[in-house]
Amino acid sequence: MASTAIGILLGLLVGLRHSFEPDHLTAVSTLVGETRGLRGGAMLGALWGIGHTLALVAVSAILLLVGASLPERAAVIFELCVAGMLLVLGARAIVVALRAAAAHRAPEHVAHDHGHPEVRTLAWRPLAIGLVHGLAGSGALTAIAFAELPGAGARLLYMTFFGLGSIAGMALASGTAGVALRVIARSGGTRRGLGLATGALSITVGVLWAIPLWSRLT
């Protein structure tokens, strides 16, 4: 009983560490530049974690109920979706930076307040990114839960704690990035440069991520 409880609580720490994996940080970094400081960055990361947890728990619960593991081909396809998303996010970050640079050079550039629609857009993006990452990680997490814990209830609790850890970890990571960005990138030019850099990084990681995965499907 004690070992089972420790195993479940360990999921919290594993989830915390999981949020710092390169593909997660790269994806969220393409959006952090659009936030404002600690609060905005932490909220973005928490939304990613919520989406990640929802997908993870939902898919894992289905697999636990049917007593099956995620087929390898499906797992590879989910991972390819992550790679494709990194490419899209990278391209978007570059386009946003270039448009901002063009607008800054315009002779009568006036900043507009986009209001609530922009807030809603910034909310669903990290949520959707987290959902995709959760789908990609569900197979491996279910395999761990099956191997380490007895009973469907304990396994589902492990996954829930794992998700809570990932929410906390990504909120911490993106909140810290938001603060750093506010301090370092005080000028619009620096922010645009960082946007280009994170976009290029996201595309690079996406390509490197996809190459070995694609070979496994062919």
C-alpha cells in the first residue's frame, strides 16, 4: 500500500520533469513573446499543462479500461503531429516577427488594442498545443503505469498527478521566460529578434524530430 502511494506521488515529480522536455519548451517558447511578464507567461504554461493533462488522462483512461496499450503506429503518428506542430509554430513565429518589423517601419504605424479576441486566441493556442503533446505521450505513460502500479484506480491517479506536475512545471518554465523576456527584450527590435530565433529553433527541432519518426512508418 505504502509503495503504491509513493509511486502515485512520484508521478507528480515525473510530470514536473516531463514539462521541461525540449519539444515542450520549444513549442511554448514560440508564444511566450506575446505575453507580458510572470503572470502572462505562467498562465500560458498552465494552459499548456491543462491541455496536456486532459488528453493524457482521457486516452490513458480508455487504454486502461480496455486493458490495452497504444499501438506503435498510432504512437508514431501522434509524435509526428507534434513535429508538424513545431514546424507550424516556428513558421508562425517568424511571420509574426516579420510583420511586426514591417509595421514598425511603416511611417504612420499606430498600435491597436485587440482586446478580448486576442486574449481568447492566446488562451486556446497553448491549450491546443498541450492537447497534441498529451496525445503523443499517452502511450508511454500508460506503459509505465501498467508496469509499476496495481489496479486501474492507482494507475489513473498516477496519470492525474503526472498531469498536475506537468501543469506546475510548465507554468514555472514559461512564467520565468516571461519575466526574462520583459527584462531582456525591452525594445521592440529585440523582441522581434527573439521571435525569429524561437521560430527558427522550433522549425529545426520539428525537422529533427520528424526524420527518425517518418522512417519508422515507411
